[in-house]
Amino acid sequence: MCETNAYILQDDREELLMDSVILLRPEDGKIYLRSLLGKEKYVEATIQEINFLDHRLVLKEK
């Protein structure tokens, strides 16, 4: 599978935001995430890093 875990960077600390993310889409200044199980979330953040090898996505809170 090609899902990844999404983390949010807050005050120089990473916190798991969502696991098994299969879709990331920018929408109206926010980032839309959807998981393998259909969980959906909008986040006011920017992309800090995407590491495809480690299945890791880091977002920085606006």
C-alpha cells in the first residue's frame, strides 16, 4: 500500500495528525486529508516535508 502518516508540527513538536493517509489536496488555503478508512480532515497548515520512503508527511500549523 502507499498510504502515509501525517504529522502536525506545533511549537517545534511533531504530533500524529492522521494515519493511513491516501489523499492530500489543497483547498481554499487549507489542506484536505482522507485516510484509508474514509476519515476526513481539513487543516490550516503548510507542507513542511514529504518523505515517500518513510511514508511520512509533516505539516506546519499556520
